[in-house]
Amino acid sequence: MSIMDKLYEKVEDRGNTCVGLDTSLDYIPLSIKRKFTNYEDMIFNFNKEIIDSTFDRVACFKLQIAYYEAQGIEGLRAYSKTLKYIKEKNSLAIGDIKRGDIKDTAKMYAKAHFEGELEADFITLNPYMGMDSIDPYLPYIKKGDKGVFILLRTSNKGAEDIQYIESKDGKRVYDIVGEKISYMGKEYIGEKGYSQVGAVVGCTHIEEGKGLRKELNNTFFLIPGYGAQGGSAKDVAIYLNKGNGGVVNSSRKIILAYKDHEGEAVGFYARQEVIRMNDEIKDALNI
Amino acid sequence: MSIMDKLYEKVEDRGNTCVGLDTSLDYIPLSIKRKFTNYEDMIFNFNKEIIDSTFDRVACFKLQIAYYEAQGIEGLRAYSKTLKYIKEKNSLAIGDIKRGDIKDTAKMYAKAHFEGELEADFITLNPYMGMDSIDPYLPYIKKGDKGVFILLRTSNKGAEDIQYIESKDGKRVYDIVGEKISYMGKEYIGEKGYSQVGAVVGCTHIEEGKGLRKELNNTFFLIPGYGAQGGSAKDVAIYLNKGNGGVVNSSRKIILAYKDHEGEAVGFYARQEVIRMNDEIKDALNI
């Protein structure tokens, strides 16, 4: 069973939600900050409370590494510790690192993020340097226990600058990237019909979403843009295949849910928001 | 005086060479490894020997962060220590991180790599997500003491996959990226005529090089591809403006120069190769 099969099963069992652990220091309530003397412990324990309260109802967790790098070495230790804890909980983790570089360098990134202290089940990659910048990750994918999500169509406004450039054949850059992802992934399709080479596809562009879902039938999607970024459950539904084939990331709406209430019950309100989000997506699929 | 002015002056005084500290553990000789008990010290002291032996003859140093991430937290500590040491030597450092992400995340990367433990003078960025993914670095650029190099035309074969896509107007993707870099940089042109928004342009594509150098007259180039990657000094010369306006990266040919000789004189042979490379580029400019 490949790692993408495992993710598929998590979606079946627990729902489409991917919790974005984009943990900024500002997000951590005083009650947690006061208990610890260093950033590493503050960040890790905030994450731990969210993981403990939600892991049985979510497909996976995504750690945006920029938030950890911003706290230097201590932040990266918290990143490492959080990934290990997610593994202990028998959950899955995406390292949202968006790396992309020449072959020799990519080999080092693969070693960094698929082995050792920063090891995740999946990582995100940037295709601007071309598909030979993805190749060095394939040996890990071949073994079955690692997967990647390659940036295809991102959810930000500026995405149009490059991804929307129309080629002389009438295709857009993101269409061409999609073809390459689909082609590269053909060798790594698991029991559930999805390749271990996935794609990042924002849910804020409905017509494109329909086209991409159809074209990339064996490609699992990591879907940002829901919630704080403006995408609705109905939008998300378009990017799924009968409710699977994609995980939907939400970060601030989950990890800061406690701020809409009295007290500092981080885990309790994160869980409530996860359940609400799973249900909302399920409802949208039934329409 | 902006940071790009400072880099310009270093090129005037010391030459075009940028030493790529892509320090793999395998590169470190036994004589250094034996002296230390952990990877952090081994990596840092190997780098230190090269910096001490070359800083007065090079424009700057470039640290490819992937090699450090591959050694986990210890590697990143060595990355941090090396950056600090370069600063002590009154030299300039490029953090080759090739990050690119949405606004909120980019703010975190800017904090991570322009402040605190991982602080560099310059960083490299990936434009696939569009120019709003570059905006969060501009406040640092505005202050004058930080600069960026945005991936434009990279030196690897696969670069053609995306960067070569021809648009319906007959421009290639990298031409369009170049226009955007040039436009964004206009506000940040220093005394020496170069913007603090630079570009990464591989020196392995001569005809393109001529075009890009002409079009991007105010853009400083970080030029990979020399030496181990196949580019010659003659190729490099095309990407420079009267010998300035660009730094030329070489990594293995400098940091592994000692391997072509008896003994393990890392610093001595690194310096020899730096001087040879500076001279070779100067000669090529005079032809």
C-alpha cells in the first residue's frame, strides 16, 4: 500500500480536512506561553494540543516550514518534534517546503525532508526549474512510502503572473505543468487509483478546477484556499472525485478557532471547526 | 549605499567569483573530521578554512541551504554560524534558498532569512507563484541593506520544461519573468546603476545571455553554471557589463580543489582556484 493509498484511506475514514499548522508565535495563547521558557516548547505544545484534539477526525496535517524557519533553530526543532509526534499518532504529515532546485541540490533536499530529523510523509515542490528538479525525489516515491505535491495552480492572486501565461498552442503554463505531473505520476499509481505524484491546486478558480479534475484523474490534490483565503465547501467539492482524491487545507480557521470564544481552549475549538468543516464539505458533495 | 552597491564594489576590488559553500559531509577531509565530534563543527570549520583563505579575493559567498538541511538541526546550526562568520569578515553572503510562497508565508521567510539566526545579505527566490510572492521582501530591500536574486533562466537542462514555454506573443516564460524583475527593480536602483532586485541567470545559453544582458541593463546577475556545470569564462563574459553587474558562482571546483593534490590543504587550493578563476574571467573580458 503506497503512502497515497494511506492518505486516501484517511480521507475515507476521517474526512478531507488537512490541518495547516502554520504556527506563528502570535497565535499561541498566554496560558501555553507561560508554561514554557523557550519558543521550541511553546510552539510544539500548541501544535500538540491541536494534534491531540483533531487527529482522529482529519486526513493529515500540513506544516508550513516558513513559520518555523522564522523562529530560527528553535523553530526548526519544534518543526522536527511536531513531525515526530504526528507519526507517533499514526497520522500523516505534509512538509510544506515548496523546494525546487537542480539535481544535486534536490538530492540533498530529498535526504533532508524524507530522512532524518525533518522527515515528513509528503513534501510540496515547485516545478519552475523543470522536471529534472523533481527526479531526485522519485527513488523515495518508488519505495512507496513517500509522496510529493507539485505546485500547479496556486490560490493567490499573483499566481496569474506566470501560471496563466498562454502558450502559442493555446495552453496555459499550468496546463502544461499538469500534463507533466500526470505523465510523471503514471508509474506510481496505487491501489486506490491515485499517483504518489500529487498536485497543489487552489480552490478559488472554479472553471479551471473542473478542467483540472477531469484531466488529472489519477492525481491526488492538495487544495489550499478554503476558509480564510475565500474558497467555500462548494468550490472544494469540484476538486474532489466522489469525495476523495483530495485533501483540503485550512489553517488559521482551525488553529485560531479558540479566539472567537472566551478562554483559551485551543484544542476544543480546533476540533469543533474540523468537524464543522468535514461536515460542510460532505454536505456540498451531496448537492 | 545599497547592498547591491556594496556587491558591485566587491566585484571591482576582488573579482567576480562567488564561492558556493555547498558543503556535503563527503567533501570534508579526514583531517578536519577527526578534530571534531559533531557535524556542526566539521561543516563550519571546513567552511571557515575556505572563507579565511579566499575572502579577500572573492565578491561573496553563496550557501546552498539544502546541503545544510540534509544534516538536520546540526547542519542548520553550521549554516547559521557560517553566515555570521562571513559577516565578521566583512564579506557578503547569499542564502541560496529559492523560496516562493503566498504573502503571509513569504513574510515569514523574509523574517527567517533577513533577520535572526539565518540572516543573509541576499537570498534567492522562485517566481512561479507570481510577483505578489516577492512583495513581502520589498520592505527589507527598501531599507537598502538586503537584496534578492529571482530565478529567471536556470542552468539545468530541465529548465526548458517551463522557462522555455513560448507564449502566444512570441515571448518565452523567462522573458516575461525578466520583464517583471526589471519592472519591480526600477524603484531600487543604487548609485552603481543596479537594482537590489537581481536575477539568477545560468551561463550555459549564450544567445539568450546576450539578449538578457541587453534587456536587463539595471539587473545584477547571479550566474551559476560555470565550471563543474559546463560554462566557460568566455560564456560568463557575455553576462557581465564591462566586467561588473554579475557574480559567477563556482562550488565544487573551489571547495574540492584540494582533492587534485596530495594532502588535504583545503584552503590553499581553494584560494589558488579562486585566483585562477578571477584571472580567467578577466582575460575573457579583454578578448
